[in-house]
Amino acid sequence: MRRYLLLVTCNIPFVLSQAILSVLIAVYATETLGLPAWSASILLAVNTAMVSTLTSPLTAHAAPGQPRHTMALGHVLLVCAMPAFAAPALPDADLPAWPALVTAIVLFSLAEIFYSPAVSELSVTLTPGAARGSRQSLYQLSWSAGNIAAPALFTGLLDTHALLPWTVQGVACLVTLAAIPALKSPAAHGGRKQT
């Protein structure tokens, strides 16, 4: 049960990252960076196109049978995406917004592509059959809790400072990355297959 609770906890930063697309990007792009209102739609379209076309071919070759490694790769990509999102708002940096945002959304989309199937697989493999229903409910609760918290969290952080949402989210993904190795399945002992 502790391993499953850790999985649910590790999932929350990813859930918050997913909420960035609907909660934060439009406000950040228009109010902080001064981009047109349609800019968030372009970024969302890039994300949707990448996830819908690349998930199957990329995940077929990403550490098959080792979802912890693929989950960790997703968090590494999220950690890299957060500074790219923040870069145009750095004081005196004079960085063009579009190249930074496109780089960020590509990294963000790759993170989603690798992470989502891996965490779904782990949520099943770490659950004994008898407890599957209650534990899957707990996993779904991490999505609900993250989606409820995201609007207040991200708008509050953005109101405080333009760099704060990206910094907090990047740190959360780094902390999660350090916790992922503890998700090793008990089946890894005795020479049996790792997850």
C-alpha cells in the first residue's frame, strides 16, 4: 500500500503540469508576455498533434517493460520544459517568446507521451487484484485533487511573480524524480522482472 500511495503522490506534479495547458498558458502568454490571444491555442494545437501522432511509435521503444524508467524520463522532460516556459519572462533576458514557448511545449508534449502510459501501467501492476477497485479510485483522486488545486495555485503564483509557477513546478518534478526509484515492484526480488 505504501508503494501505491507513493505512486499517487508522484502523479500529482504531473497532474498539475497537465493543468498548466488549460489554466496557466493563456494568462501567461497574453498578460505576462504580451502575445496575442490566439497564441495559447497554437501551443495547445502543437501539444495535441504531438500526443495524438507520436504516443504509439515513441512509447513502443521507450524502456519496454520498465515503466518506472519511462515515468522518470517524463519527469526529466518536464523539468527541462519549465525553464523554457520561464525564459521569456526572465528580467533583462530579452529572449524572444515564441522560440522559447515552442521548445517548452515540445518538451512538455514529449513528457506527456512518455509519462502517461507508464503511470497507468504502474497503477495497475502495483495493485493486487482484490484491492484494484479501491486503489484505482485513489489514483483517480490524484487527478481530481490536482485539477481542483491547479487554478488557485497557478494563478496565485503567477500573480506573485511571473517565474514562480515554473520554478515551483520544476522543483516539484525534481523531487518526484528522486522518489520514482522507490516504486520498484516487490516482484523485482529473486531475479524476477522489474517494473
